[in-house]
Amino acid sequence: MGRIFFIDFDGTITDVDTCFVMVKAFAADGWEEIDRLWQEKELSTKECAERTFKLFNAKPADLELLLNTIEIDPYFKEFVKLAKACGDKIVVLSDGYDFNIRTIFRRYEIDLPFYSNKLSYDGDFHIQCLYSDESCGNCGTCKTSLISKLKDDCDITIYIGDGYSDFCPAKHTDIVFAKNTLLEHCLKNEIKATPYRNFGDIINEMKL
């Protein structure tokens, strides 16, 4: 019984996409074409990341310094506090990297379960897609499969997101809050979604 919130990380909890920021900061020329192929689903998340990492000039310490400059939604911590007080469950689903999430959550003292791709470093960065779906293969983290497994006996599933990896899960939850690319996709494909600017809007809409 109850409600469960499934929440995207990059550009939803954070005010910018941490993956995009790290690519702009550390990748040599050529990453734009790789990113275009990913957006058009000609490359999977894993293929896109591995090709992009070959253009990188950075170490984990450099990435951590960069991530420590990134802010989160000003209402997110209040949202978490109020949702938990209501007995709601919260799970973060990301097609980004565990290193990024842990670094930012640690700085903001946020303790939430999350599922994402694993970032490793052995002189070069690599990606492990621990939650992919072989039947599809587009995303490194199949959010739709995870929603099906994690929703338990919750009556209401709520999805909050903003980007490409949120297209599929938005079709498989009861309530959707969308902005940016996800909102455009929902409007174009007649997927019912509530526009939002920040988590303050969600607090008000859900009467937390």
C-alpha cells in the first residue's frame, strides 16, 4: 500500500546533467557526434560512454572537484523530508554514474537508495551497466524493469524526470512529473504528465 516516487538524477535532482558537464570539461573534440548518435538511439548508453571516455583527459580526483561545484534542486531535501514523513518510498533511477551520485549525495547529506551505471577507473574510465535489459539494450540502466521489480505492493507509482532515459518509464507509472525533453516527449506522444519547474511544485501538487 502507499506511494513510491521513482526519480531521475541528472537534471532532475541536480540543476544540470552531471554527465554532460563532465564530458564538456574533460572530453576532446568529437564527443558531440557521439552524443548525437546516442540521442538518436544509434548508440547504446554503454557504447556512447566507452567511446566518449576514450576522448577523456581526467582522473577521479578531477571529476570529484567538478562535481563539488554542482548544485541540487533547492527544494529537493525538503521534498525528501516531507515524503518520508508521509510514509512514501523514494528510489533514484539513473542512466548516469554511481560516482557522481555518491559524491553529490555525500556533500548534501542525502541518504536514498539508487540504481545507476557503475563508473570505474584503471587509468581510463569505464562503465558497467548492472541494470541493463538485453531485450532492449538502449539504456545502461533500464528504469522500466527496475520500476516493475521495486514497486512492491505500492498502490501509486510516481515518476519524476527530464530527459531521454525517462521516455520509457514515463509510460509505465501512474503519475508523471516532467520538464524539458521529457515534457516535450510526453506532449508529442499524448502521455499524461504534469509540468514542473522544481520540487517545490511537486510538494504542492502532491500536497506533501
